[in-house]
Amino acid sequence: MSDTPPDRLSLDPRSPHYDEALISRGVGVRFKGQERTNVVEYCLSEGWIKVVAGKSLDRRGNPLTLTLKGPVEVWFEDVENKTED
């Protein structure tokens, strides 16, 4: 596997950008210089992330998400741990 995360990745299994193998490696996301742990989906080339909007649900019972635009940095956490050893 590559040590570079994909351009776009989603935690939603219904999304075409979902990849369980990549998610299991652990993906870290930094948005506007701040590390975020509540990211549901990201896109590096377009510069946005999607985060859950509190406890709100849409009409199908899925969590509502907000799209935030800005600089996005992504890395695999298992690669970061290897460099620290």
C-alpha cells in the first residue's frame, strides 16, 4: 500500500469514496492548521471537509453534515507511528 492518502475519502459505507482498508490504517486530518477528529469526508484537490452538524438528522435518519472549505492536510497515522519509533 502507498504511504500517501487518497485525494478523497469518506467514512460513509454508501459513498463511492469509502475504503475500509484505508480507514482501518487510521487517517489524520488537519484543517486550517487545526487537527480535526470529527471529519466524515474530505477532498484534498477541492479543499473541503464534511463534519457532522451536532445531533441533527436528515429525513432519512442520517446525520446532517456541514461542508467547510479551506486548506486540508491528510496523513496515515500508522506511517506517522513508524517514523516516531
